Amino acid sequence: ASDAIYCAKFVELCHKKQAANFSTLIYLDRIFSDVSHIVTNCTDNEASRYGRFLCETLRGISRWHKDKALYEKECGKSPGFVHIIRGDPSTEGEKRIEKYLDYENFRHVCCKWHFKLTKAMVFCFRLQGLLPDQERSDGPQQDSAGVPCRSEPGTGSREEDTKGEGGGKDDPTGSVRASDGLLGPAELQT
């Protein structure tokens, strides 16, 4: 487990020191895009360490997600949070605009990463037979262990999708909130 923590802290150090040619944003996007492919090829011990690495990485990201001032201080003008907008190459002179990722867009990207993690976890659970492969239903189902199951992340009754702050059918983060139960401790529903 100490190796996993070391790796996460090393990346954090690269970001803080503004290492040349290191894009924190691209790194994080790739880390959270390939989770299911990595986990399915790991032994139990490797998967445990990979999970610790992801946990430590998410801990750092959540610090920035919670506090706008901290995000602006540590990431606002960091070269690791520059995103490039490329123009149409068919026009004369390819336009390339470099912009720093603002706080609200960072929060949006965090939701995307959490959604990808949830989908990867559901995939891995189904692969191991921990979640049944079922058709879309009106509400959560339970397997024999009492773990709430869904056919897709974020599906379920409207009542569940509106839990939390301001969620609703048209709220893009409502589906992420509704699927958070897969990431947190399982609760028995009666």
C-alpha cells in the first residue's frame, strides 16, 4: 500500500513543482478513463493497491473540488491545468488557444471522472457476478447480499434521482448523485 501512496504523492509533487511537459489534467483524465481495463487484468493484491492509489488521487482532487480559493491558488494558473482549443485545420493558419481550466469547468470534469469510475465499478461488479445483468427497472433491486443494484448508473425512481441538493430529472449531476450508493457503503433497504 505504501507504493500506491508514494505514486499518488509523486504525481502531486510533479503538479506542485510544475514539472515541464507534465499536464495534470491529461494525466488525471487518462487515469480515470481506463479503470475497468486495468482492474480486470489485476490480481487481488494489485487491485487493492490500485484502489489505494485511486483513493489517494481522489483525496487530492476532492480538496480542490471543495474549495474554490484552494483550487485557484494551486491549479488556477498552473501549467498542468492548461487545456488547448484547436481551431479548424482546414482554415488558413491553424488557430490554437491555450486557456487555464476555470473552477466551474474543473468541477464539471470531476463529475465526469466520478461517472467513469462508477461505470467501471458496475462493469467490474457485473463481471465478477456481484451485480445481476438486468433490464432497466423503475427502482433499485437487491441481490442476496443486500447491495442495491441498478442496470445502469443513475437509473432508478424519480424519487431517488432527486435526493440531494437540487437534483432533478433535468439535473445533469442527479444521475451521478443517484449512483453514489455504488461507491459508498451498502445500506440494506426494506
